[in-house]
Amino acid sequence: MPVEQIKDRITLKHPDGASAEILFYGATVVSWKARDNTSSTPSERLFVSGKAALNGSKPVRGGIPVVFPCFGPPEHPDHARLSQHGFARNEVWNFEKIVMDNDAGVSVRLNLLPRPSIAAVYDKPFELAFVVTLSEHQLSTDLHVANPSRTSALEFQALLHTYIRAPAQEVLIQPLSGRRYVDKVDNAAIKEENRGAVDVRHFTDSVYEEVPDKIIVSWPNGGLVVKKTNFPNVTIWNPGAEAGSRIGDMEPGGWERFVCVEPGFVRGFKQLSPGETWIGQQVLSLNE
Ligand code: TA6
């Protein structure tokens, strides 16, 4: 099961043709190709804008950006000097090791430790690791957050900002019915979802609370399942044409080709005691 390290990225390959690509920049997964029951050849399951910067000049517009230690504009005093969605997606991570490489799948681990560029804006001790595992029909991404301090707690938010390639006008996300959510398109009003399935036919930016760990993302003749662990919240985002056309690195009409389904711990802050580690996991599956 080959793992290839090319200049700016790691490529994982599976004997059946599935593959994944992870930029060292931001540990951003920028490609996941796999077959489902209806296809004989692997196809791309993630969306990356054709105008995305992949050279480290700015966070990638697409794939699976890693959001840490804050989601959205910073609210916590520890995060006061950070930009939106924190520093993890803006830093070059280190390739630590191959965790697994057999017929079942291949798994690699990257890490991000304090360094001067981070210390300039964030002075809390932390250790991050990101483990990406590719199997025939699944892509698993685990974010490990450790608090190496012997004395102080670590408070953070974390989220995987996953851009699922999908026909945005036809995609449905469930089960969110009855769940409370923050509607960021309506002055952050707190609402209860009254739809059986959520669509993104209009500008959508909703942070759902206490969401079941299995989320079904479906569209005519396609779909995938998102399974999450330790991520109680899910953000659903699609900017639509008006807001989308104002995003500088969004390809023309790009908003028609993705839905962001973002498992996270973003309502309040996760607190790690000294020496504690937390793992948030997302598993994207075809053929469920
Ligand atoms: O996850 C949804 C969101 O917080 C939206 O509010 C929008 O800002 C999106 O993330 C993209 O953020 P970015 O900083 O990548 O442009």
C-alpha cells in the first residue's frame, strides 16, 4: 500500500484504486478518490475550488481544512490574536510516521507543535496530531489534541471543515430534525430545525447542537455517510451565489458543487486538564 511523499504533500493509494492527498500545509486533505457501488472507477469525493491557493499563501478553499483552536472569529481570551478558524489550517505540519500499511488500508500521522510563528499569536502549550486513514470505501480523519502543560488547562474549539463534492441544489442532510441550531445567516438566532431533511438551496450557515453521530448526506444517484466521534456539533454551510461570488478564491459557480458538513466541538470550549488528550474523529463512508 504505497505512501508517497512528494514535495508539498503525501499521497495514499489503495490497491482498488482509492487515493487521498494531504498537503503538509494545514494537514489539509485536498483529494479523496474512491468507488461506490455504482461506479467502476474511483471519483473525487471532495470539492476544492479551482481558485484555491495550494502554495501555503492562504487556507485552502476546499478539501478538509483543520480548524483549531477557535471556530469562526475568536471569542476566547487565549485566542484574541488569532484569525478566523485559528492557526492549524495555516501552518505547515510535519509528517511523523506511517501508522498502518496493509491490504485493509493505509494510515499516516502528521503533527503540529509550537513554533515561533504560532507563539507570536498563541502562547498556550499544545500538541496536535492528525491521523488520516484510507480504506477501500472510507476516509477517516482523527484530530488529536494534547495538553502538555503540567499546571494549566487547555481550552479550545476544533472542527473539520469538510467540503463534500455534491450538487448543492439537490443535496439533503439528515437527521437534523428537531435539533437546535445557530442560524448565522439570521443574526445568529437560535432555532429548532423543523425540516425532515436539511437542504442548502439558499445561503446556509447553521451550527447544529447535539447532532447524532451518523449523518447521511444524499442526492439523486449519490451520497455518503459522515460518522463522527467526540464532535457534538455539525455546521452546514453553503454560501450560495450572492455570498459565494464574493469569496475571492471560490471558482465561478463553485457553490453549486459542494456542501460543507463540518463535525466540530464549537459550542463553548473543550477543556483539557494538564496531561490530557482528546481525539475528534470523522469517518466519510461510501456504500453504507
Ligand atoms: O463553517 C462555516 C463558516 O464559519 C462560514 O461562516 C464561512 O466563514 C466559512 O466558514 C468559510 O470560512 P473561511 O475562513 O474559510 O472563508
